[in-house]
Amino acid sequence: MPKETAGVTKHGSSLWKDARHRMAQNKFAMASLGVIALMILFCFVFAWFCKDPNKVNLVNKFAPFSGEHWFGTDALGRDLFARILYGGQVSILVGLIATAVSVAIGIVYGAVSGFAGGRIDAVMMRVVDTLLAIPFLVLVIVLQATLSTFSGDATNWIVESWGWDKEFTGRLTNVVPLFFALGLLGWLTLSRIVRAQVLSIKEREFVEAAVALGYSKARILFRHVVPNVLGPTIVYSTLTVPGFIMYEAILSFLGLGVESPNSSWGVLIKEGANFLETEVQLLLLPGLFFSLTLFSLNFLGDGLRDALDVKASKD
Amino acid sequence: MSLLEIKNLKTYFHTRAGTTRAVDDVSFSIDKGEIVGVVGESGSGKSVTCHTMLGLLPSPPAKVEGGAVTFDDDDELLHLSPPILRAIRGKRISMIFQDPMSCLNPYLTILDQVAEPILTHENVSREEAERRAIEMMKKVGIRDAEQRAHSHPHEFSGGMRQRAMIAMALVTNPDLLLADEPTTALDVTVQARILQILRGLRDDLGVAVLFVTHDLGVVADVADRVVVMYRGKVVEQGSVLSIFENPSHPYVKGLLACRPTFETKYRILPTVDDFLETEEAPDGSLTLRERPDAADRLAELEKQVATDEHTEALPTTEPLLEVKDLKVHFTSGGGFLGKPKETVKAVDGVDLSIPKGKTLGLVGESGCGKTTIGRAILRLVRPTSGSIRYDGANLASLNPDAMLAYRKRMQIIFQDPYASLNPRLTIEQALTEPLAVHRIGSGSSDRRDRVVSLLEEVGLSSAHLLRYPHEFSGGQRQRLCVARALAVEPEFIVCDECVSAMDVSVQAQVLNLLNELQESRSLTYLFISHDLSVVKFVSDHVAVMQAGRIVETNCAEDLYRNPKETYTQELLDAVPKADLKTLRKRSG
């Protein structure tokens, strides 16, 4: 509803601001945001003060909960708490990096396809259809394997030219191919969503007005069309973060993802499953962190969808 | 004894943002066989009143805070249990809605849908129900009802669908028909026929009709009595003739005066604000007062009566825009698998010319191609053939780069002000952008000054700079669209149905703005509209369009006085007449 102000320049509230306001009133979403923040704090800050997650101590295997080992130790006597936090780093990074890569590609690809229309659109979408027709995990495994062949060279190059610690670099180059394999293939559905949104936005009259005002195509696409498709894109991408974490876990569980001694939640769950009958906490504790994060991300995604629903803010 | 009696009805909407008094202490009644028109602008509570009666409002947020609706002397509609209310809905009180396109189920045949109310409410055989359905379809003017009854809704035109809706509403012989803007989405010629059918059915079947509309002309045409609503309250009610002849409430006076008609001689239309002062108390209650100087203000406007400039003959001077044999054909189909291509000839050989500083009105019914012409001139769609000479250059053959220079000189204002502003940009960003793209103004502070003066020119202020489009009302948004179009300092503007979605009082303000700007900036307009009265008000010359072709062109006054083509005559006849002479004749 318009309000009259007497001659005072007042900052209007943008749709983003309105959405933030609605978001702040959604208790579930805010609690989820808190859980996610806490999880990131634990895995990326608190982890530095933990024990070495890879320190093997065969004498002290399957130790019970204690002041020294909060969550006990695993089959090789490694501190489980430290391993969960370090594993969380990999899992959360997989979610974030793969999503960032896929969102970047998906938005540009979908927006260009939808905006160009005609033959270009048809060809671009057939490419997406073809890739979607091949099982996702098969593609990811092939791409990861291809990227991994370069990881040895990359390690040496980084160690030589930047002087990084060799072991740390080795662990990094071991997981990075997986991040990118997921990201480089995860944009397919997103690009279709963006394209559909662009198709409807480009029929809106403000886009025609922009054409009539002589704006360039790039300006119209990136200043007038894309910002209006970001809402649904953000919602969809928050829901893909847990998807990617899940894929990493599946691949690691199958022994194709993150390799020991690196850990990830998927690796820990796989290791824990071996001792299901005797040491159930080895499965349950990583599983708890894993599910808590996924739950929170899904709740956050739902909250964002409600907050960014354009229909609710139309008038 | 009145059939329906509404007493002190109050319906409020409780939302997080506060309470809206959508219907605030409304009382009126309808007698058997009477047509009562409820008129009001959007948000006046007219539809809410209708929906409240039948319990059709979602609650929450809606809540009936008080009042009574008595139907046929014994039923208190507001307190009936759902099953009893259902038995009344569709049997004794039925309803027709605005949009005939979305009110019919696309999966069922027309016959299934028209017969359904009978089968729901009466214990009759299917054959009997279908017989009665077909009979009713004949009554509402569906020809060959026996054969066409088995069609699906998409095979019917808009007018035919609305007839089917009416048949569906009347097939159970209800006592009362609630018609919520039933002709708003229809062309004038179709509207005229539907109104005629409604009046005929009232005479035949004795059904009472509550006719909700925003259009005073329609009310004058169809209703016996009128109830005028404004911001949730009934401001005046009485017989049609008395309301039109002798309105007492300042709002009604304003409403009647701000509507351009064929007889309007004002150069600047009066607006509701010339008559009415509103004062809103902190608790949301309203005080409406007549402006003490209303008569003076009107007299002022009357002095500026347009001289007979609309009657001058088509000038021989060089036109600014000349369109010759313009054709725009759209092809659909023809995909990968070689579906047959279909060609739609949206514009099929049109000649137009507009002299500098004048307005050409382009009228026609929906789908006649008038909008496509506007877009083709601006090269928003590619013309198939023909020439568009603008100030010497042929726009139709320019490549996109060469066209860029002309984008500065010609602009367009669209119908829907909600869709024509980017919701993510502040007003300042939206208005600065064209200046920056065309390198108008030196530096950002100069551009800011220009934007402020543009805003002031369209009646807004620098206070609005940092707002977003969704914080403005429809009329204000259309002003913003005008300001954006003016930013590049064009000399020619296409107004594409730019007041069609507005309430009359807002429409008057925007029309006045367009007129003032034409004078101060010597603009040339192509004014596209389906509304003949509005076109007559703004245009120097008028072109009538039908099925992709221009039927008749003449200067405005002559065309409306002596139409030469039968199609023009039909259009003019179909416009609801609200002049006193016609009204007196109808009231006997």
C-alpha cells in the first residue's frame, strides 16, 4: 500500500528487504540458520583446536566416551570427535563449492538459452536433455576420475611454486576433483528452472520498455531479467546443497569419493557401518551431524521459498 | 417485501499489516425482479459484499464483524450451516464471475456443466436436466444449442462462454443472480448483447440481479437502482435516473464528472478530488466532505473548454509518422518434426498517418491487431512488409544499430503499470538508466536533478526517489512509466491501452497528465484503446480497426457524429449510453 510522505526522501523497502523481514519471522528457518552457523563454526574454527584426526593409536581403539576423547575412538584409535569435525569440513565444502559452481553455470546457461530463444535455445536445451539422460552418478564418477588424473601434477606444482605443505596439498587435491565434478554436472536442472523463469520474465512489459528505450541486450538480460529470476534460483540452490552433500556421502560410502585418511561424513558413516553390531556410536554420531545439517538446510530452503515468494509481495 | 435485505454488514480483513474495513456498515436491499447495480472503484468493497453473502470469503483473514443478510424474509444467510447454505447457493442464489475463460472447467462439455446445477440441486433424470439445460442455453442466445452443447469450453468465444455461464447460473430458476463484473472482460459489442440478454431474462423469468461493476455506463444501461460504494461504505443509493440526474454525494458527483463521454467538452477532465475531501482518522474511520470550492473549480475547467479543434479536417502538412501497407504476420508451428506452419495475419495492410503534435486514436476490439501496430512501429515486433516512415526515415528497413538513434525519439507506455516497471530497481535507478544509456546529462548529480524534475512533471516528488515500484498505487506507477518514457525526451509516444486497467478517477488524472504533457512538450501520440469514449476525449483523429485492417479514419468529431462504415456504427451503438435523455426514455 502506498503511503504519502511529506517531502521527505525515504528509503523504500526493496523486495529483498521485505523477504528478509518475512524470513526473520519464520522461527524454523531462523533456528535452522543458527544450526548451520554453529555447524560451520565447529567444523572450521573449533576443529583447529582439536586433536589430530589422523593420529592412529591401535592400543586405544574403540575407547569409550571420556574427557580425553569426547566421542571415543574408532577402529584405529583415532579421535572420533576430531574426525567428525574434519569430515564436516569436506562435506560442507562439497555442498557449498559444488552449489556455487552449479549456480554460476546454471544461471548463465539458462538465462542465455531462455533469452536468446529460437534455434540457440533449442540446441542448448537438447544438450541439457542429453546430459540428463545419462545417470548422474556415472557422469560424476567419470568426470572425477578424469580430473583426478591431474591431481598428482597439481600437488607437485603447488608445493613447488607456492611452497605449501605437501601433505595438506595432497589432501586438498584429493577432494577438489569431486567438488568440481559435482558442480560441473549439477547445474542441469537449475538451468532449466532459470530458463523457464526467464521465458516468463522476458514477456513482461518492463523488458519491452527496456527494448524501446534502446538498452543493449546484455544490459537487459543481466540488469532487468536475471535479478528477477534470482529468488527461485536461490531457493532451488539451498535445496541442492544437501543434495550434493548426500552425493558425496554416497560416493564415499561406495569408496569412490573421498579417500582415507581424509574423512568426510560419508566416509565416517561407511567406516561406522562396519562395526554396526558392536560399536553403534561410530555410525550414529557422524550420522547425527549429517542429518542435522541436512534437515537444517532443507528447513532453510523452505523458509527462503516462503520469504521470496513473489506472489505474496506483489501488492 | 424485499427479496434480499443487507443490514449494517461489516466485513473486515485482519492481516499482520492491520485491519482493513473492506465492507463497513453497508445496507441495501433488492426487490423481486429488480436489477440493482453496485458501483465502485477497485477496493471499494463491492465484490466483498457479494462474496460475504454466500460465505465465499476465506476466513481468516476475512471476518464478518456484524450485520445481517436476510434472504426471502426467513433465511439469515450469515448464520446458516454449511449444508443449508450449499443448498441455497446455486439453487436460489447463483453467481456469475468476471472471467468466463477461467470459470468453466476445460475438461467437461458445456452441456455437462450447464446441467450440473440441476443434477446437484434437484431430483430429476439426466435426460430431463439436459433438456432444460439446452432450453436455457437457447434463452441466453446460444444458437444451435443442441449441437454446440456437446462442445468443450475452448471451442466457445469469450462472449459465448459468458452466455454459458449465465445459462449455468439461471438453469435452476434462482430468485437472485449475483453478477460480479460479468462484462468487464468482454468487448463492447459483446457486452451490449450480454446486457440485453440479462434484461430480457429478468423480464422473462423474474429473476432479481445484483450487478456489480466499476463502469457507470453499464449500470446506467442495465440497472433499475444504483448503489454507489466508496472505501467500504455506501455513499449514495437511488434510482438510476436520480443518481445520474441529481447526485447528492460529492464522490458520486466527481465520479460522474470525471468520466469522459462522447459529449465531454472539457480539455482537462475534472477529478474526484475536485469534489471530495477525505479525512482518515487514526482508527481507520473516514470522513468524506464536499470541497467548498468544488463549484468554482468546475467553472474554472469549463472555461478551458476545448474549442472545436477536433473537427478540423485532416491536415495536408508533412506527417511525423506515416505507415503504409503495414503487414505483421505471425507464424506458429513448424518445429523439428515439421508440423504445418500456421500464419496469423495480425496486421494486414494498414495505412496510418499522424501529424506532428497531434493524437491519433486507434480503436478496435480485442484481437484486432491494434497493439501489434504500436509494437511494430517501435520495432518491438518485426513487420512482415510495408513501410513505416518516421520523420523521413523508413523504420521498417533499419537495422538494429540504426534503430537505436530512433529509440530515443519514440517511446511506449503499456497497459499494465504493475508489469512495466522492474520490481528490483528503485525509482531513481529506473529513471536514471535511460539517461545514462543515452548519455543525457553530465554526471550523476545533473542526472539526479533531471530525474527529480521528471518526477515533478508527472506529479510525484523527490520523496519517491528511493522507493520501489511495489510501494506505489496503480495510478502512481503509470505516472512513473510516463516519466521513464519522457526521460529520453521523445517526440512521439505510443500509449497502448495505458488507462484501460484503471479506475475512472485515476484514469481522469492520467488522461489529464497526457494532455498537459502534449501541450508543454508538443508530443505526438498514437493512442491505442478499446474504449471509444476515452479515445474520443484524447484524439484529434481516430482510426477504427477490425481484423487487422483499418475500416475508417476521420477526425474525431466527424467520425463519432457520422460514422460511414457499418462496423463503426455498431461499435458506437454498443457503448453504454449514460446521457440523461436515454435514461429518461428507459425509465419511462
